[in-house]
Amino acid sequence: MHDARRRPRLGYLLAAVAAAMFAVNGSIAKLLIEDGVTPAHLSQLRVTVAFVMLGGALVLVDTRRLDVSFTAINYFDTDSDVPYIVAVNLYEGEQTHELAEIREALQLPDHVPLITCDARDRNSVAAALTTAVTHTMRGAGALVAR
């Protein structure tokens, strides 16, 4: 269900942060390029920093090896305040297990989104990342509203 309430404080906060980041970005980029950082590396750095600042994570699960997923999920559940989602990787575009079965097998809390994603499909990955960012922003909105 979509929450359509307005959150002006969150909007003002995000606008202020975006303006500050925009103001600093050009100057730092110029200095880095003058010091020999390639534009491609700079772009990669920007994406990495942006994701870290958003503070969200996406855990990609292989249903053939659920045991290796427990470490990451346990970390985010017990040792971290980072919001996360879990994406079940599809193979050959097929979903081999129901999401409810996977949630139960992983002992995944109800508040953690569980979606499917084909890691080989750019659009599917983009949708999964969008879900991760949306989930993170909803968490940030709850913090700002307090």
C-alpha cells in the first residue's frame, strides 16, 4: 500500500542536501581530474559514495545456495542499522520457489522487502535497486518525521 501523506520536512531536508552536494561536487571533481583521476573512475566513485550515503543495501539470494545468504542477512538484522531488501535471483527467468517459502527459509522479518531479480537483466537490476532506494528513503522519512 502506498503512503500518500506529504512530508515537507523530508522534502526540505533532501532539497538542502542535494543543493549542498551539487555546490561541492564540481569543485571536488575538478581537483580530482587535475590530480589524474579519470572521468570513468570519478563516476564510479560518485555512485559508490551516493549509495553509501543513502545507507541501503540489496542482498542477492541464490535459491540453490540459501546457506550462504544467512551471513549477510544476519549482519543487517542484528549488527547494522542499514535498511536492506532481499532479491531472489532468477535463473533462466524462472522462479523456482514461492517468495513466502523463501522468506520462511531465510527467517526474514516481515518488514524487509523480498523481491525477485534477474541479475543478468539490466531492467530487472534497475528495478531492484529502485526498490532498495525507495525502502531506504522510507526509513529516512520515518526518522525525519519523528
